[in-house]
Amino acid sequence: MKSMFKAALAGAGLFALAACGGDADDRAADNVEANAEAMADNLEEQADMAPNETMEEALEEQADNVRDAGEAKADAIDDADDARMENSR
């Protein structure tokens, strides 16, 4: 599961790098965050079906980490876009 998350974030990161600023970066950030949210939701669904409390807690923690990483990546994309716009003036 971790490798799938890393691959998704890497793909989203490449998409963000390919974007040329402005609205494209905003969409890239939104897509990264939405992808992380969807992955976290899937982890929480797995947690609901976990056979024991330990596994359930681990999956829920992993979902929280995925959300946090998605938000951080989206913020980084937005910050890079803001810096690029500042430097172009």
C-alpha cells in the first residue's frame, strides 16, 4: 500500500512540475489533495473491516499520515506557484 501511495504522490508531483503556473498549479494541488483524500478514505474503509483493534488503529493512523502528506504536497505546489509568480513580476 505504501508503494502505491508513493507512486501516486510521485505522479502527482511530476504533473505539478509539468504545469506552467497559475490555474494549472492550483488544479495540480487540488488533484494531489483529492488523491490523498481518496487513498485515506480507502484505508479507513479497510480499518472498518480490520479483524482486530491493533490493525484498525494502524490503518487509521496510516490514513491520517496519507492525508497529512497530501496536504503538505498540495501546500508545496501552491507555495512554488506563488514564488514563481512573485519572481516573474
